[in-house]
Amino acid sequence: MVADLDQYSFARARVNLIISLPGRFPISKLQNGSSLSLWKLGKKLEERGFRHWKLNPLIVQTSNVGSLGSNWLDVVLSVLGINTQIKVVYPSETTVQSSLHPSEGWYFNICKGTYNNVYDCYDDRFPGLWLHSKLYIQEDDNRNGWCFSGSQNLSKSAWGNIEGEYVNMRNFEIGILLFYQNRQFSYPIPIDTIKNEAKPMPETDSHPWNIVS
């Protein structure tokens, strides 16, 4: 497969590949021209000037979430060069149980300190369904923005965990980053509602799976 891909040039591709590889990498190496994970994503956002834009919250729709503490989420925002809030879109217990295929296989392990950033993914356009996609979306008020779509859930295993002077990644992951202006298409999540009006999940019977203190 590698030999086959080597026959092609991707220099004119209009999207950017973002990958993660299992391993332990020096932070200094990732900060200096990295082609991996969050560091490449942050580099591409900087090249397009997004660090200087007035952007709305970063919306992340994911099908699995690892152990997220506010410190790690702060690292994600710092590496990306984004000074904003993360809003995590994930199915509540009520949404899963009332779906066409109720299952307890959904796993959510998130610190309560970040609970106020979690929003139910229920969408009236798709009753009874919940998503397995992984989307990272950020826009300004004119619907200019960027979207990353790939295999990466919002987790340390997928994106990397800083341990001292190193970053530890556990997974093989791949996805694409694209930029757009004046978005005319719709996302499979109600992004405008979440961006402007949605309230975090109430801490009642409608809550993410397996919340830990």
C-alpha cells in the first residue's frame, strides 16, 4: 500500500491529512514542524490565520470519550492556538435508550469538572438515531471556518497525552482537515443551535454514561 501511494503526489490536494501514530514523541520535535496529531492541526490553523479570528466555540461530536480532565482540554486548546470553549456533543442516556437501537455499549468517562461542556446530540431531523462520526468544527459568525473529520475520538489515546517532555500516543488514527467559506451545507448535528442556544445536559436521568468524579 505504501509503495502504491508513493506513486502519487498530493501537493495539490485541497484537504490536509492529520494522523496519529502509537509511540512516545519529544514535545520539542512535535512543536518544530510536526506532521502528527494536534500539532499538525494547530500548525495548519495557524497557517490559515484562524488563531487571529474571532471564532465561536469548538464543537466536537464524538462516539467515544476517554478520561477527560479540564487540564487536558486546556492543552488541546493551547496546542491548537484556540482561545475559546470546547462543546462536546454526545448522546445522553435518554437519547440512547429511546433510539431505534438502544445499547449500553456507549462509554463515557468524563470528569465532572467538564460536565457543563457536554451537549446532547439528539436532532429532530434524525429521530431515533445517534451518530458514530467524529467531527471537530469551528466557525465565525459568517459561517467561515474549518472542519476535521476522521477516526479520532476526543481522547488522549487518539490525540496524545503529555507526560513530562514527551507526548504519548496509543492509536493509529487518520482524518482530513478542510476549510470553507460561507457554509451552505448542513452538518449531521444541529451546529447552529449548539453554537448559539443549546444548554448543557441537565444532571438528571438524562446524563452521559459513567460519569466519574
